[in-house]
Amino acid sequence: MEQSVCDSCANYSYDEDWDAYVCDVDMDEDDRVQLLTGMSAGCPYYRSDNEYEVVRHQM
């Protein structure tokens, strides 16, 4: 199974009500359509959940 960029995003979390992983970002409909159709080059809301990467960026 191929891993997507969402799998390493801090905004991607498990929702017990839906019993699935979901994106926690409150985005508008236009952004959602662009992401789902692949028209966007990358997710503008992506945040790495890798603490070491965040600290490395701050140095």
C-alpha cells in the first residue's frame, strides 16, 4: 500500500465517530476540490508531525 503525504501530516488524525483517518483542517470547498482532483501541486495546509524536522528548520 502506497503512503500518501497525508499520512505524515500533523493535521491527519483518527476520528472515532467515522472510524477512519480524516484531515482536521477547516478548508473551503474550492481547496477541497483542488486537492481531490489533483489540480493542486501540494497541500497548502501540510504540517509535518516529525518533531526533528521542525526543530531542524528552526536552527
